[in-house]
Amino acid sequence: MRPRVSVSPCPAALTAARTIVVAIVMLLSAGSSVQAQVARFKQITDAVPSKFFDAATSAPDPSNPNRLVIGFNSGLDPTTFLPTDFVAFSNRVAMDTISFLVKAPLGYYISKIIYTQRGAGSTGRTSVSAGGATWVVAGHAANLGVFRSDPSLTGTADVTALKLTSVPVSVTVSLFASTGAVAVTSADVLVQLVPR
């Protein structure tokens, strides 16, 4: 007859196993709560579909889905042979509006919307270029700023007090140049959410 051997788990091994299980549960629940905090960008349109802003290539940032990376056209217009980039030069004007709807996930509302644009321009003595940007957020119009050679700017709309789950946004940018040039090269909109 063989002797009975009972094996009881080592207390240190049990503690390590419990710690791993707890860590996995915490990671899974953190991942699901992050998923729940993602805003959606819907009904993206722009006023000049073949130039400047490009609604078709505007999409959430893969590294931060609460940021809408605004697309831009590039290349040449086949009928005028002028650039479709968001640039003004040699006595030309470039203007466009991009509009979209921001929707908060269930259980959240939108607290802030932050618009940022970057670009460059001529800074020579004889360069004459300028521009401006405005926006309408939840029906309230505001000036984002005016500029000469550097169109880089940031604007924040704090809508926390409204506790809105859906916010329409329109951004209009205008560029003018008689000599020199000014161009907007990138733009994005960041949405901040707050639990209800």
C-alpha cells in the first residue's frame, strides 16, 4: 500500500497567484472604463470639399480617440493648377469651414473642446500676409484669433456648466496674402469628458 501524500499549496504561491488575478481584473476593468470614455465625432463636413480642410480624411487620433485630427487637402486643382493645400500666397485668399458633431458616451457629458492649429508663413520685410479663425461651439460664436505670418493658435470652449452630451462645432479659418505666404499645416480638436 502506498502512503498518502497530501500536497498543500505554498502560501507564497497562493499570494502571488491572487496578486496576478487581481492585477488582471484591474487591467480589464480599467480598459473597459477607458473604452467607455470615448467621444464620437459625427457628421463631419467642410464648406470647400476639394480644397483646404478635408472632411473625408478627418478622423479620431488612434493614440487618443477623444482627439479629432482634421484632414487637409493637398496637391493641385486640375482646373486651375493651384495648390489645394490650406495656403494663401501671391495675392490669393484661402478660406474654409469644417463642421462636426461631438457626442459623449453614455454616462458622460462634454466639459471642454480644445481646437489647435499649426502652420507657418513668410516673415520677410516685404511679406504681407494675415489671417483669422473663428468658431461656433454649442451655438456660441467666438474669436480664436488673428495672426500675421504665424497661424499657430489654440482655443478652448468650456461648456461644463451646460452638461451637454452632444455639441455641434464649426471652425472657420481665413488666410490672406498679397506678398509672401501663410499656411495652416495641421489642426485637431480635443474633447474632455466628465462623468454625469
